[in-house]
Amino acid sequence: MINRYENVVIETVSRLLVPALQLFGLYVIAHGHGSPGGGFQGGCILAASFILMVIAYDIRVAKSHMSENLNTILCCLGVFIYGGIGLLCVILGGNFLDYSVLHKILPVDPVKARYMGILGVEIGVGMAVMAVMISIFLNIASRGEHEGHENSVSVSAGVSDRRNNE
Amino acid sequence: MKIIAFFATFITGFLLIYATVDMPDWGDPNSPPNAHVSPRYIEKVILETATPNIVTAVLADYRGYDTFGESVVIFTAGIICLMLLRRTSDD
């Protein structure tokens, strides 16, 4: 478990940096059409802002902003958005992931519908990548303990005792 | 055993390097991918998808199935980490 180590400089700088990082991550996802970027990169930047929060404060403070249940839901929802857009194209009469048929439900022409399809897919990828990065980091950093776990304190004490005996 | 492993590595590396010599030069305009697929994307990407960034258009539209597989791989990795590392109350 990463315990809190009070340091005014680190906490203030990360408090200023985290919103800027998250805004930049959203910008990278949303502006993937015109500049280098996209779902994978933007999702990683969003996850990095959360990991910075865990390192600068501790896991409990970070989890109060983003609970693990919400994180797992986002992880599944991201892949669901991607597959859902693909299946929506099939339902509307096109091929799987053929976004041009989305013009039947969007108020745009088929060319712009492909643009919108790419944007939707990138948002899904960004959510999935962000949630998976956070999930892997949290599970490794907290040794798999989570808020709903009954005897997390005793389990962690047992592990540290074993470490000391070795 | 180490000698067999060394020879296996050596022969595989030799074959890989030998095959690399036959590859087209870096950035050769007459190589097959540069002569067929790339010009098609560069000419038609704005007309077909209205996306200025060709990389994004190829990633999410022309090769969307591949990217779907990538995101499923990442999702699976996350779920497997969750299953393996997370403690349940009975262990």
C-alpha cells in the first residue's frame, strides 16, 4: 500500500497538474482527427493523471475521486461502445464497423457519418484504455485489496509479517 | 544443451537477416505497399471520411476491425489482472 507522505510542494504541484493533464487527455481524444492522438494516447494521459494523484497523495484519496466499481464499469463500457457502434452499423444494414450507414440516424451525410463513427470509436477506446491502466495500477499497488474487502487490514499485516520473518 | 540452443538461435538469426536483405529499401516508392495501398489512402481519405489525419482514419475506419481486436486485448488484460490479483474474502 502506498502511504501518504506529506509534502507541500509535491501535493500543490500535482493539484495544479492533474486538471491540466485531464484536460489535455480529453483534448488528445477529441482532436485525434486533426492532430496526432486518439483513444489510446488520450486514455493513457488520463490514466497518468490518476496515477499521479495516487503517487502524490495516497490510494484512499485517489479512490475517493474514482471508485474501483466505477472504473470497472468504464472499462467494460468502453469496449461496449466500440462493439455497439459496430453492431449498430450491422443493424442499420451495413457491414460491421461500416460507419457510413450511420447517416440514417445522424443528421449528417455519409462522409461525415464516418467522421462521427471514428470519433465514437475513439471515445470508447479512450475509456477502455484509461480504465484498464488505472485498474492494473491499483491492483498491483494495493496488492489486490479493495474497499469491499472484509479483512484487508489483517491480510496486509500477515503479508508484511511474512516479509519481516524472511 | 547450451550448444544446441546457440545453434538454433544462430541459424534463426541468420535466416532472418538473410530474408531482410530481400526486403525493399526503406521508403522505396516502387515497393508493393507504397505502390498500391498508400496512394489510395492518401488520395481518397478526405473524400471518403472527411478526416484530415490519415493515421486516425486508417486506424479507426479502414482497419477498424484490427483496432477493435486491440481494444479487446487491452480489456482482457485488465480483466485478467483483476481476477488474478484481487483478494476475495475466503483466501
